[in-house]
Amino acid sequence: MASRIARKGLESLMTNPQALRIGLFGIGLEAYWSQFPGLESRLRGYVDQVAERLAADRPNRAVVNFGLVDSPERAFEVAHSARREDVDLLVLYVTTYALSSTVLPIVRRARVPVLVLNLQPAASLDYARFNALPDRTAMTGEWLAFCSACPAPEIANVFLRAGVPFHEVTGHLEDPESWAEIESWMRAAEVVEALGHLRLGLMGHYYSGMLDIATDLTAVSAVFGTHLEMLEVDELSRLRLDAPAGEVHQRIVGFSDSFDIQPDCSAFELERAARTSVALDHLVDRHRLGALAYFYKGSGCPMNEDTMSSIILGTSLLTTRGIAVAGEYEVKNVLAMKILDALGAGGSFTEYYAVDFQDDVVLMGHDGPGHTGIAQGRTRVRPLAVYHGKVGSGLSVEMSVRTGPVTLLSVVESRDQGFKLLFAEAEVMPGPALAIGNTNSRVRFPMGAKRFLQSWNAAGPAHHCAVGLGHLSTQLRHVAALLQIEAIEVT
């Protein structure tokens, strides 16, 4: 029977349809229970302990605890239960020696990623207590409670021969390092689950001539599970015309709370931006979007040009709310932004601007949306008389990513390998920036600017990437592993 954790998990799923469904089971050998009194209940207690740690009162996680699997017959029962419970990830807790035949039926039928926990109860046996036990039977029972490493090679052998992808964490139940690694896997699984439920709006068309950002949309859905919703710019323009005056006024007032509005921003431009921002919110709600990639020239149609030239403040607010928005119809990069955001790191649109070889930093930023939640100080709003390479003029955002550790991420599409994650850890440095009404950060890499640029470019990314707060290479490797795509870290 599923435990109390499972019932709590079901309640979580009902309130949050994107909750990560974690199927947990421990393994043992039925023959041991009559031979070594107390061993079974002790191991079941360890499984429950792991269940509590995995759930950790997180509303976006639902742990279904299948208990201890100790026979092939029980394995088939759990295999069918795992399918019925719609688990997204199997966590196999190796509590003691068990037959591989008690494991394979479950993972074959569930067909979801598998995390193997090779965790013994403590860092070591208490040798003095162990040797003071009354008889050899008691000693063997105590040893078997620490025997999680024993069947790990057998399980790995069978998984590899059966073509079952799996990942392993080795340590003990009191080991902070092990639990940090487990938590990284859980966070990665939450990212994969978020991508699998993501509704990504695509509005407009590619920027003419940017062949690097052209993307196989079928492959996007196949690899990431993302739904692609094709949108018309005309719909946004219509929503803009219909934007209620009260909402537009409230948005203008709200801009002052979200941005540092510069004195040369006219009331006319603020009203244009506010109207488009309100329309964007209605578009997102109407299509239940979790991300948006857009580009549209708008030339020849004044209404659409008015819409697209006033979009930056609204898209910046959406990005900060967790609805990642990428300009230039950058499908791959909005996925990178969404991955970083799902990891709690933000995720802002960026590219190389220039290199300061004297200070050994790469100047990185972009026009269009910025993630104000990861900015150093308040994000400024400036008027631009012309958008470089784009139609029209209007308001733009100017910010630097917060100084300190950051990670760059690119979702790369290659001819032979499909998609891969390319990432690099770096640091945003203080110093002079370009006051051009765009995002702009001074990014320093441990290997130096020259080596970074050469190594990054050699992996074949598009010219855009996403930047988020913190060093995230471990989590990104785990995300790639769960997606079964390549991970490349530039170090």
C-alpha cells in the first residue's frame, strides 16, 4: 500500500498539476526476515526516512512510497502501481542485498529515469558494539543493515545490459554531501518536469539571415516535451487596442515600482509600453504560456509596428515573473532561460558585446527583455531613438546582472547529436558598463576571456545564451542526464 507520503503527494498534485511525482522503493531479500528478527522493520524505517527527506514539505513534489520490495512477485505489484501512480522519477533505495530480479520489472514497466541510492545507515559500523553482539546471527543481521553496497554492481550490470539509464548516489543517510547530490537530482527532475509541461508561445518569425537560431520544432517537443503554441502578432495588437484604460493606468504606475524610469522617458512612450504590457499579460493568460519567443518586423502595418516597438518593458516584467521571453524568435535560448529560471537562478537573454582584454572580461548583454530580478540595483528605463537592427523606437531596459557567481547556458542544436546543454561558470565583475539602454554585464571566466571564447565557440552554440545567478554546473549535468542529452561544461 502507498504510504501517508503518497496521499500527501496526491493532494499536492491536485493543487499543482506540475508537481514532480517521485516513486520511491527500497529493496531487500524476503529470505532474510525470518532469519534475522527486526531487520525488515529496521529497513522499512530507513525507507520512510528517505521518503520524508525527499518530500521536505515541498508543494511541487509528491513522493509515492512503495515501501520495501523483497521478492519478484512484489516487484511486479509495484511495477503496475508505479504506472498507475504516473511517477516521473524512480528512486531505488538499496537497503541491503537484494536480487536484481526484484528491481528490473519495476524499472522496465515504469520507463522513467532511475536514481539509485546506495546509502548505508551511517558512515561506519560501531565495531565495538558489533563485536559485543550476543551471537553470529545478530552480527550478520547488523552487517546486512549496512550491506547496501553489496548488490549495487549486480543492479548496474543488469541495467546496462537491459539498456536502462540510471544514476547513482553513494554515501550514507547522515552524509550532507550525499543529500546535497540527491537534492541536485531532485531539482534537475523538477526542471525536466517543468519543460515537459511548458507551453511555449512562438510569435512572429525568425530574424532574417540568423541561420544559427533556426530550430527543428518537432525535435524540441520530442526531447524536452514542450508544447509549441503558434501565435499571431495581430492577436497581440488586437488585445492592445482593447486594453482597459484602468489597467493601462495601473501599469504605468506599476512601472515606477519595477523600474528606475529615467527623466527623458515621455508620458507618450510610457503609455505605449503599458498598453502593450497589459496586452501581453492577457495573451499569456489566454494561451496559458510559460514562455514566449518572438520577433516581427511590423513594417508596412503601423499597428503591428506600434506593438512590437513597445514590447520591451512588458516582456521584461513577464521574464521576471518566471515567464521567460526571448527576442529574435530564439526558441533554443528561451528554453535555456526557462531551465535557469526553474533552478531558481533567473535567466536573462544575453550575447557577446565586446571583450575588454585589459580587464580580461567579456561584455555581455542584449537589447529587449531583461530579468530585473537578477539585476544589480534597479533596472533603468531609457528611450531609444532607434532600435539597432529592428524597426521603430521606444523604451528599453538597461541593467547589469548582479555581481558575483553566474552560469551561462546555451541549448545547442547540432547535426549529429541533436540537442546538448553547453554551460560555463563565471563571475560578474563590477566596473564601467555601456549606457546604451540595453542589458550589459562584465563577465570574467576562470580560464580567461580568450580561452573561454574559443572553447565556447568550438561547441557550436547559437550566438545567444542565457545567464543566471550562481554556479549551477552540477544541476545542469543532472538535467542533461535526465533528458538523455549531452552536457558540455567549458572549464
